[in-house]
Amino acid sequence: MSSEFVLETRNLVKEFKGFTAVDNVDLKVRRGHIHALIGPNGAGKTTVFNLLTKFLIPTRGQILFNDQDITSLKSAAIARMGIIRSFQISAVFPHMTALENVRVALQRFEGSSFHFWKSEKSLNKLNDKAYALLESVGLQEFANTVTVELSYGRKRALELATTLAMEPELVLLDEPTQGMGHEDVDRVVELIRKAAEGRTILMVEHNLSVVSKLCDRITVLTRGAVLTEGNYQEVSQNPVVKEAYMGSEATTLEGAH
Amino acid sequence: MMTPISENTATKRYVENALRSERRHFKIYAVLLLLALVAPFVVYPVFLMKILCFALFAVAFNLLLGYVGLLSFGHAAFLATGGYTTGYLLSTYSGFSTELAILLATAASTLLGLLFGVLAIRRQGIYFAMITLALAQLVFFFYLQSPFTGGEDGMHGIPRGALLGFIDLQNNLMMYYFVLAVFVFGFGLVRRIVHSPYGQILKAIKENEPRATSLGYNVDQYKLVAFVVSAGLAGLAGSVKTIVFQLASLNDAHWHMSGEVVLMTLLGGVGTLLGPVIGAAFVVSLEHQLAQSALGNWVNVILGIIFIVCVLTFRAGIVGEFQKFFKKNFR
């Protein structure tokens, strides 16, 4: 628990048939930080992400969580250790109500998830806690709404509530503001800030204004390899980053998207 | 809780909604059960028993397709295993207890389900369907070649025996009520599973499997349990069917049967509890009517056309469409 870095990768490599998507990535995510992984399209951000959450198997290298090697563990196993991810497309259970969505997550701690002989009424004791989580992301009015009927931004908020229900130590967010309008983006930024209290967050994000507002540390990837790392100031001043992002050194890295 | 009245109202409303829909369902079940109890005095009991056996088979299949989203194309293997095991036990050992034969047959299908499940569950979609089909074909050829099944002739004259040693099952009415009891048990079990804490996880897996995984659920294990239960219930249906007709035939093991149960389930309404029951009743009745008419040879063609019409126009199936209509107009 006391280790300085929650998550660490060593020489992480992923090759797809003669193409190296992730090339010797060493990543260190400090406890309590909001850490961003940025880079131009095709830089391998999502691949790194999928490696970390075991949706892909690394070709070489090591992944450590609290100094423990988790390279060979499965997705569900690392989720139980406290690493919870989000997805690019909002990950909700569409034909369940918002309340039920959160309850599915809470249910894992009950140890009743294989109990097929019990009534689902036994889950009602989780309702208050689920509701409190919905309230924390501003969805209290929609507790009984079937999720398909929620707007995109609200689905993402619901996803976050579900993630928080797992009381994760490390949250991995895959482009949390992708495809959102301004208002939704601001709301999600606030939600992430709130969620980060007492937790560590690693996020892939395109929107640099979001990164500048939220993140303590930024790793820039290009062509599968780490280009540089630092805080927003350092990274945005770095000429190599500007070139990789803008194609030329001339423009300053603006916080726009 | 210090805060909001709203907290109480939202969760209270949730609990109330669930209760209301449960009550409505139980009213429907009560009416149907009442009809089923008086039906043998109006309709030929053997025909009704056929419907109940297939309905149980379809209900078992729907647990997988409707509530886990797994399309098994090998369920005939479980139906047949239930049937042949029962037939073998009852005709080989004279005086073998009927209820024990049913239990053992169900256990045999459950075990076979475990074997199928372990091999197939890691795959999804069409691959899952194909693996179950391939395994079921192996089982078909096993039954075709094995001496004890009578090959293409099947097993005939299987004694029905007496239930618990004193309820004579030769009496069609007794037999009918026994089959009805078995069906109610199977239906009740599936209903319980669907509306259980475990059922919620199944629903989550069906809705968004990667997300369920990322919440820490080992989805393969959950699917496997459902697969095994479904196989066991299909075996139970096969076993009872064999006792009703005193006959176990290769038809039950044929892939046609796996297809027919898909048809029954889709036609009735996949993912609804009563859908497969209505679907089975519809298909069995239709086959029965056609077999007696001049169109006897056209059964498959007519079923095929009905299937196409169903998929094109009322995709949710009979019960599914009815539910939609009800939701739109009465709530």
C-alpha cells in the first residue's frame, strides 16, 4: 500500500503481426495523481490502455500494481484488486435503470452474485447506497430511468458512478470527454476531480484543455513509444511535442480542442 | 439518512414498480395454471403433454438465448440424452422407479451440459453456436451407432411405471398432472433464476459483457452455470417426454430439433418468460393440425414462412409484441 507508484510498466511491448503498436513503454503512475496519456491519433494510447486492463496480452514486458506483478492476471481479477476501467463508448447496461446499473457493481461485494435461488428483492438493501452514488454524480432524478433513455453525458456520469461503486484504488479512464459538448465536458471534468479524491487516475484524453485543468502529470506517446513526460507546463513547452502534435514547431500548444 | 425525502421516494418507487409488475405476472400465471388444470377435460391430454414437454424444453433454451444472449445450436443433445437415459433405465431394469429414472436422466444431461459448456463457453456468437452444433452432432452419431438406442428405430414400449410406487402413470390424466407439475417446477426455477441476484449479473453480461468483466465479474463462470442449468432442464423435458410417449427416438437428437427450439422461442418471444411456452404451444399445435390435413408434407415450408414473417414483422415474438403494446397503451 505504501509504494510510491500505484502502477508501473517496464519495457511494455505489444506487436501485431510485424507492427509494433506499443514500443518499450515505461510508465510510472504516482499515487494520488491524475495522470494523462496523450498523443496524436494512432500513437498507441488505447492499446496501452487495453494492455493495462488485460483486454490485450502484452508481447513482452511487465505490469506492476502496487509493486505486484499483474502481467499475467485476467481482466476480472485485476478489477477485483481495485483497477477499474472505463471505455471509449460509454459502458453502461442499457436496458437496466440507472439504479440497477450501480447496483450491479455494488452486488460484487455482497457475495451473492451466484445466488440464483434468492429473490432479487434481496438486492433492495443496496438501493440507498446506489442512490447516494447517483446523487454524487447528479443523476438522482434519473434513478428509475432506463439507461438507453439518458443523454450521452449522463450515461458517462452513470458509468462513473458505477466505477466509483467499486471503490477502486486506480481508475483508468479512456477518453472520458470524447464526443461531448462544452457543458458536458465541464461537468465531467468536475466529476473526475471529485472522483480523484483519495484515488489515482490514469486517463487517455484528446482534449488538451481537460488535461491542462485536471492532470498532475502527462505522458506523451508517439508511434507507440514515450516521447516525453512531465507536468502540463513542461510538456506543452516541449518543441518535440509541438511538432508531433501540430506537425510544426511554430504553433503553441493551445488548450483548445 | 439525514437527507432527502427524494431518496426515499426514488428507491421506494423502484421497489413499488417491481412489486407491481410481479403481482401482475402472478395474476397471469394463476389464470394460466387454472386453464392448465381444467384443460385435459376439454383437450386430449397426450397432446397437451406434448405441448408442456416442448414448452419446458423451450423455456430451458430461452434461459440461455433470452437471458444470457448465448445461442446454443446443440440443445437437441440434451433433450435426447434425457430421453435415452430414461428409456434405457426403464426398459432394461423392470420395475425401475420412474422418478429415479427422471432424476438420473436429468443428471446425465446436466453432466453433458457441463462438458459442452466447458468446451464452448469461451467463444462468442456464431463460434459458440457452431461448437455446440458440432458437439451435438457427435452425440447424434453416438446415439445412432450405439446398440442400446435401437439406432434409427429408436426405443419403443418404454413402461411408464408408477409414480412413487402408487400413482399409476398409465392413466393419462395422472400422467398429465405429473407433467404439469414438472413443467411448473422447471418454469418456476427459470423464473427464480432470472429474477435473482445471479439473474441481475446475467442480464448485465448480456447487455455489456466487457463492462461486466471490468467490474470484476468472471463472465465465463456465470455463463457456464446458466448453460448447465439449461442443459439439465432440457434433459428433464426429454425424460418426461419419453415417459409420456413411451418412446425415445433419434428425432430428438437431430439438429432439426435444435432448430425447432430456436423457432419456438423466437416466435413466442425471446427473453420473455412466457414467450417460449406460447411459441411451443403454437408450433406443436400447428404441426399437429398440418399433419392431419392435406398439407402434411408442407410442415417445414409453412413453418419456414411463418418464421420469416415473424422475423420481418414482429421481431419481439408473440409475447414480446404484446408486452410492447401493453406498455405503450396502458402505462
